[in-house]
Amino acid sequence: MNPIKITKLDHVVLRVADIEKSIHFYKDILGCPEARIREDMGLFQFRAGVSMIDLVPIDSKLGKRPGYGPPAEGRNVDHIALTVAEYDGEALTAYLVANDVTPSETRQRFGADGTGPSMYMEDPDGNVVELKGPPSE
């Protein structure tokens, strides 16, 4: 019997080229509150509901460990999906565009909670972020 019982995604760590732009995107635009900052290590952590998004500048202590920064071509992760409590596609689009973020059109997509509305956008490093609404089934 497998003793592993995963209940949620705890956190994701993104290596970023410009920490200020990334903080602005995740904290100010997406509204992820600051959880903890360890500038000595190069670790900037933000709450995403019950999960966290960690930002690591590529020129920091942690960012210099073996690995890659934002790729010049392609992506090392297809996308991350963040669940939003309420989904109003028109309001989200207007807000994002006003903040110089270009979202995709809203479409119904399947996710952990079922099929519901979602849209995609890119963060300052080209990582694709999906905003996923509640299921509509």
C-alpha cells in the first residue's frame, strides 16, 4: 500500500531574471500576499491561496545553484494554474490589460476541481500562468 497521500500543491519555485518585475506581477497584479522574504538567500515567497509561489532571482545565492534561469527559447514548465474564487472573464481581462498584461480569451478547461472558465497570460519571465475559475458543470 502506498503511504503517500498528496492533498495539494504546496509551492512552486520560479527562477526569475528581474525580481522587482516578478514581485509586481505576482504580488501587485495577481494579489498574492507576501509570506516571507529572505534577501540573504534570494528567496521571495508569496501566498497563492493555500499554496505558495517562491521567486528566486537568478543572480542570488539560491539562483546560482545548478539549474537554469528563464530560457531564451521555449519553457521548462508548460504553465502553472492558479484557482480564483470568482471568475468574471470581462472584469479580469479589463484589469489585466490595464496592468499591461495580455490575457488569452476565456475558455472552458478541465482542472483539479472540474471543467470551468480559465485564461492564460505570461509573467515577466515568459512563464505561462493560468487563472482557473470554479467548475461550471
